[in-house]
Amino acid sequence: MTRDGKDPHDERHMWWWLAYFLFGIHIVAFVMIYAVTHAPK
């Protein structure tokens, strides 16, 4: 597999993976913030 012979399908797959990864990070962050701010005193 050569570096300059890139497959556009692989690149698009990487972008989808990156998008889902960042989305998941934000979901976890929002859930943790919600849990901390709504924790019973």
C-alpha cells in the first residue's frame, strides 16, 4: 500500500470514524456534566 495512492473510500471512512468519535466524546462529556450538576446534595 503506497502513501500517494490513497483510496478516497478509506479517507471517507476515516472521516466518519472521526465524526463518530468526536460525537461520542461530547455525549460522554455532557452526561458527566449533567450528573455532576444534578447530583443530590
